[in-house]
Amino acid sequence: MDIRFDGRVAIVTGAGVGLGRSHALGLAARGAKVVVNDLGVSRDGTGTSSEAALSVVEEIKAMGGEAMAHGADVSDEDAVKDMVAQAMAAWGRIDICVNNAGILMDKTFSKMEMSAFRKVVDVHLIGTANVAHACWPIMREQKYGRVVLTSSASGLYGNFGQSNYGAAKAAMLGLMNVLHMEGARDNIRVNTLAPTAATRMTADLLPPEAQELLAPETITPGLLYLVSEDAPSQVILGAGAGSYAETRVYETQGISLMGDENTPEAVAAQFNQICDPQDQEQLDGAFGQTKKYALNAAKAKGLKLNW
């Protein structure tokens, strides 16, 4: 069955250029009404312009779709609330929230001003939370919502000179895990896209021959699935150049050290066993880890723990 978004309303942040533009056009092409959010800043977050967002709106209207532009700074909670209010006034619902807006202010940690660290975290993390938070009660009321957060390999695996960006992008994992749990009963599904694309954010980082392969349009199909009616939830989907993969977090089986054996020297001596990936597993939440450790300790002590 074709994936369609007829009757659905989507907000896409950072939708004036690059990935956001591709996502907005992809949603509109399949029937969604789209709020094209873009503050119109440069790559480092300076300046503002409405031209990019208005241009995407015109593209959507030219294909017969419905769209509106909004220039909210996602790190400004009041501006985000105004954007959501305008969408509700126009269309009466919000079904899809694609958090894509971002900036880069790269420097090594030793040379970075903390103001630059905060600014990047404000846009990526607080901005994502602002938009999701404003949409959340609407989605709960209508018993339907699809939320996508945007992470990055810089956050999942690290990238030199991007401590601010990497920290904000890694935070998407924790936010997704909690929102997945809290949204489940109201049919709100929350996923994370971890794209790698040739955009203005990566223009200086990619060789020319790779840029064509990594066009934003090669990623949007994965995004469209993550916000579809039959979407999964709590998935980190890596995407780039038409390639897709799932990132998962596992915990090793580990060891238990009891009583006088529980020393730093014992940890050091058995560190290879602690890190042994055999029998590693995914945990289903924070208390999954608590339960695992308590049961392991009880077993080591020959106790029966009724948990």
C-alpha cells in the first residue's frame, strides 16, 4: 500500500533548504499540508530571512499542495507556540513534527566559547523540545502523532571539533526513549533520523564526487516512513545515499563483584570480561538496567530476588 499523508498536517523545521526542504516537499507530494519553518539564518545561526521558506511554500503550491511559512526561531518557546497556533487556526490539527533545524559553530573544545556551546545546544536540543512540547498536547488529544528527532553520527560516534553539536545530537537518543514511552498510549510514535547528506552544513567536509551521491533526496524516503501511519517507534535510522541502517545501544552481560572482591583492582583485572560482547542485550528502559544488576548480585550471593 502506498504511504500517503492526505488529511495530515506536518511541521518541518529548518525546511527552507537542504534536508528540511526535501522533507517538506516529500510530505507535500504525498498529500500533507506543511508548515515550512525556517528562520533563514546562515550556517552558523547569524542573520535572518524569510525568502527560503517562502520559496518552498511556492514550490508546494505549484504542485497543488497546501503550505504556510513561519520564521520561528525554534529555540524561542513563544515563537514556536505562535507557529503551532497558526497551524491549528489554519488546519485544526498537527499530525507530524519533523525536527530538522540546526546550526554549526565548530571549534575544538579548548578554543570554544561556552556561548557557542549553549547556542548550538539551544537550537538543536531545546529547539527540538520546544517544538515537540508545543505539539504534544494536540497529538495526545487527537490520539495520533508522529515525531522525528534529528541526530547525527557526530553525536552517536563523535567528530573532532563538534563537542557542542555532538552533545546536542547525542541527547536526541535520551529524548526519544522517554517520549516513546510517554506517547505510546496515545498512539504517538517517536523516532530519530541520523542522516548524512550533502547540504550547506557539510559543504566544506565532503569531496565533490560524494556530494551528488549524498543528496538530501536520498534520505527523505526514510523520513517519510518514520512519520507514516504504520511507522515504528524508538528507532534510530541511519540514512545517506539511499543506504539505511538501524543504530542500537547494547549492554554487555558484565560481571558481579561482591563484598571484599569489589575493588578497583578487581575491575581492572576483569575489564576484558566486563567488555565482552557475548550475550550482550538491549535493555527496555532505565529500570531494566537496575533490575539486571540487582538480579546478578542476588545470584552471586545465592539469594532469591522476587523481581
